[in-house]
Amino acid sequence: MRASLRYLTLGLAGALGVSGTVLGGSAAVAHEDRQHGGRGSPVTAELPKVPTMTGGGGAVSSVDPLASQVGIDVLERGGNAADAAVAAAATLGVTEPYSAGIGGGGFFVHYDAATGEVRTIDGRETAPASYTEDEFLGEDGEPLDFATVVSSGASVGVPGTLATWETAAEEFGTMDLHRLLRPAERIAARGFTVDENFSEQTASNAERFRKFPATAELFLRDGEAPAVGDVFRNPDLARTYRTIRHQGTGAFYDGSIGAAIVEESREPTTAEGVDVLPGEMTRKDLGSYEALLKDPVSTEYRGLEVYGMGLPSSGGITVAETLNLLEAYDERTGTPLADVPEAQYLHRFSEATATAFADRNRWIGDVAGVPVTELTSQEFADERACLFEEGAAQPRPIAFGEPDGDYAACGTGQARQPEPAGGVSTTHLNVADRWGNVVSYTLTIEQTGGSGITVPGHGFLLNNELTDFNFAPLTEGVPDPNLPGPGKRPRSSMSPTIVLRDGEPWMSVGTPGGATIITTVAQILTGHIDRDLALVDAVAAPRLSSRNGTEGADLGLAGSPTGAQLRELGHELEDVRWIGNASAIRVLGDGRFVAAAETERGYGGSAMVVDPEP
């Protein structure tokens, strides 16, 4: 399989350096540029999307085979997990530009084999210093139209992705950005083959993209979405990556690229007759951005140590509370989750996630005093679990609890709050190397296509992350931790997760999907740990996403006999096409790995190892 992947790549190694490696010298790259006029043959014919692979030498799983291949090439050439993650993420900025890129942000979770520590990088976007709590309220005091704000400069946060890559390379990697960005630069210049997902996402955003001439020119060739099988090139992004490679990240945060970002976000260039809200980002906002090294949040589940992203993400905290609630339900009912029928398993799962979301929406945001320790404690989960009934779903929305450290026999909860608005895009990748280092990395520009605004001449979309703030308090009279504020980072649901067993890496998992990220990650964990599903089957299984309102169910679950049983218990299921686009890696020990990705969602993902087993 490894050989077939390598040679199905039409000149991929050559496109990344005449030496035939990802890491060939800059002189070789310049020589090849002259040969091919900066374009050359497309980098790839259709690399196969393999959903699972087992073997040694290291592993990568993502949504995209070209990104996975770049990560594998870095591992094979001596790079570690952090190096491969950065190179693969930069490639996703080319091949998955509607989900991620240097115009956005994300969260990077890293296990260091040398120290045994899990550390995280908070690369979340920040609001301009001028933003206030009423930023998204109209003159009448009512929230502005959500879709209107999304496709405007007002939604654009200060990007953190590039700072994340630099921090990851410096803190955890062995290679610098000059080398790690080259694969993505070459792919952007020479092009890649458009697949179903890219074509479909372009077409679904075409009307919005036409509002912004630079976006339409880049992504709507001859006014239409590219067809499956077309070659898509982005020479502007290639030049942007090249500038960063040679001038450093200062070109982005303090230099010419940054100037273009600020200008376009403050006064978006629009088609004739189109008016959008201006942004408020300044050069000072951009130049003062920092990606922050932080400790993870963690909980113990079935004897495993589950590590996730802390604030301003709600992901690690809410996944932890969900798992704690499931253990509490075992205790309450006397029957382990592993032993109940499928409908009862999903019933318990739904009740746990809905309860955890009630607490998330009330307590979590980029503010001081968030009770993280209590929210992730088993004692709080035990109190909240008393509301669970095996024979009936709790009425939605479930009231939030009081994580105050003083736990009574039953936490009946306070106010019932609606589910906030949010996008459903983003992307995720996992890397494990032969030395034992592991990365789980989720990055995003928020909803599919972000703000819709492309920085003219630079080839990347700007995020709409600031619409992750609540526009107004969810409940009158109840403090809301996720309102806009100066320099504030909006609450996220991204949940890159690393699981350890006895202090050693055991699993990495994550997904895109907005608020459904939390439920997807928790369901993959429980599917693999409790329901004894093979990793690829845990990723592929039909999903239930209960976020304290109507419950999404994909891949036919809503109309299945199990769905009917859930409805009998009082669950309100909404049939949706796909929930998330997940990927994962299991570390088997003895230098072996299982990489897994989607079999159907997103038209399939890409799992690879350096040395596949026959």
C-alpha cells in the first residue's frame, strides 16, 4: 500500500524538492520553479482515500490524502509528530481552504514522549481591542442578523493559525517553518485534483462568494465551482507561503500580509451593489497577537487518562463532563454502558451530552473564574446524574447545574437556556511518531468558507470566528461568559483529544463540526472503549448529537429501529446527512499504530502509516 500511495502521486516528492524529499534544499526548489514556470504538472492524481491502515514508523490521519501524505513524508524523513502536523496543516490550508488556513485559528494538543507531559497551544482568534459586549446588537438593542454578520468584516477575528505553527515548531518540533511550509507552497502552485467535497462546498457557497470579487476570482473559475477532476491552483497562496518562509511570521503579523488583512477586514472589497458590515481590526491588534502555551484539562475514564483543550475551548471540559456522567449513570443504574442495548447506550449518551451542554452554555467562556475543576470533577457529575432516568429522556432544554463544590444528593439545576448559534465547519488531523510523540490538532476558519472574504492577492479566506460569541445574553438576568469583549477569544467547541494509558499514549482523536465536535469525540471514545468497536468502526458509526435541544442523527439513525426506540423514550431526532468528519489514531505499542478516518462522511478521509503491514 505504501508504494502504491507513493507512485500514484504524480511528482509529489519532486514537487517538494528535486532531491525527492519534502525537505529538499531551497536552491533545488528555485531550480524547479524555473523549469516549470512556477506551475508545472498538478501535484496529484486522485490519491486513494484509505479509511484505516495499520503499521509502524508513525501514523497520520486527516480528512485529506494529500495532507496525510505530506505528514507521512515528514515522518519518513526524520521529522517528529509536531513537524508533520504543521506541514500537514499547511497543506490543508491549500486543499481544505473553506475549513482552515492562515486566516483562522485552532487548538494544538501535544504529548511529549521525553517528558511524559501533555501541553496545548491556544491559537484561537481574538476580537479587536475596540469590541464591547453590545458589538452585535443593533440600534434597537436586538441582536443583528447572524448570517449578515458572518459574511462581513465584523466577524473577522485576529488570526492565530500561523502563530500556532511557529510555536509548535519552536516548542515541540525539530524543523523550522521555512522547511515545513514548502510542501504546501508547492501544492498551491502546481495544483491538486478537485474531489467531490471541494466541488460541493464551493458550489454551496457560490452565491456568497460572488459578493467578494477576490473570492469569486479565486474559487469560481469562469463564475462556477470547479468540477470533480479539475486541477485547482492557488498561485497567490503559494506566494504568500513563500513570503512567510523567507521573511518569517513577521510578514504576516507586522508586515505586508498583515497590512492587507487589516485593510480588507476593515473595508471588505465587495461586488457592485453589495454592502457588508466593516470590521474593526487594527495593525496593533494583529501585531500583538500571541499563541499561548497552556496546560490541558483532563479526566479519568475507565482507567484511561483523557486530555483535552481548556479555555477558551469548551471541548475538553464538556467531553470530560460527558464521560464523568456516563460513569455516574453506571453507578446509578448498576449496569455498565458496555452491557446495555444500543438504544439504551445512545439514550445514556444523549442525556449525558445534553446535561454537559447545559452546564457548558452557562459557565464556559474566555472570562475569569470559570469553575473548570468543578465542571470536570466526578463529584459534580454524580450530583447532575441524579436526574437521569433509564425509561425517559429529560425535557429539553435541561437546566444548568451549580458547580460550586457543595454537592447535594441531587442537582436539580437552575434556568433552562436555549442552544446558541454556531457554524459546522473546521478540520482535524492526528499524528503519532516512532519516538512516542503524539499530536491532536483542530484548526478552523469557522463555518464553511469562513467570512467569505479572501485577502486580495494572497489566496486565503478570513475567518468568521467572532460569530462564535453570543450576540446577546442567552437568558435575561443570567451572566453570560461568551459575550464579545476587547481582545477576548470566543468560546469554541473544538475538542482535540489525546488519551493515555498508564502515562503512555493510547489514542488521539478529533473532528470538525461546530458544537457537534464535542458529541462526536465523546461518541467515538465511548464506541471504541465501551462498545468494543474497532477504531474505524467507531469513527464510521451513525452519530447522535444531543446539545440540549433537538438531537441530530446521521447516516439513517433517525429512521432506524434504534431511532424509533429513542423516540419512544422521548428523544426528538432530526435526520441530518453527516455529523462531523472525524479521524483518529490508536497507539498499539511495540512501534505499531492503527490510523482511522471516515468511510463515508466528507466522501471519506485518509489514514496512513509510514510502514503498512501486509
